[in-house]
Amino acid sequence: MNPINNYPQPANRQVEVADILRCHIGDYLKKYNMPPEHYRVVYDILNCRTAYLGGHVEMCDQCAAERILYNSCRNRHCPKCQTITKQRWLSARQAELLPVNYFLEFSKNSSLTNCDYGIFIAMQPLGD
Ligand SMILES: [Zn+2]
């Protein structure tokens, strides 16, 4: 049993943001006011890929094995939904890398970029 939600979970399951919200959102709301737009984000994260959002059954056409897949919330703030997008972005960036060693350069000079935080980040190959 998972101590967070009392539902049986696989042994290798990691704690998710939704688990933390389930444990603490009640106490948080007793202490603080949450902006209305944040309620939707919390609702989506809590219900993402659960039976609450519905789902469908996939069946293997070779062995007839079935598995249940629950629908995603598709909220851009949801870490579950953004994992695939993040992995695709990282894979695309990794495909652009040259086969050399790289180093990162950080600068606080905001005049170099239009970056919101005024941090300039350059990734340059070290050369061979
Ligand atoms: Zn989601």
C-alpha cells in the first residue's frame, strides 16, 4: 500500500507532484488563499491519468493482452503531461550537438540577451 493515497502501487513507483498535492493541499488551503486560476492546475495535476478523466483499453492484436490507459489532463503545468514534450525537446537538442566536449558559460550581463532573467547561457564546444 502507498501511504500517500492507500491504493496499491508498483514497488518501483516514484513519488509524484500529485502525491504531494494530495497530502498537503488541504492544509495549504486552510492557511493561504489560492488564486482561482491555480485551482484548475491543481485539479488537473491531481486527476491526470486517473480514472477520473476517463480512459480506454488497448488490446494487443497478437496475444489479446489488454491494458488500461487513462487520459491525460494536457495542462501545460502538469509534470506528467510535459515529460514527453521535455524528452522530445532534449532529444532534438542532443541531436544537434557536435561530437566534442562542451562547457557552460554563465553571465549576469542582461544586455547580451532578451532573456527574462538576464542570464546569458552559452554552450560552446571545447574543441578537439
Ligand atoms: Zn497531466
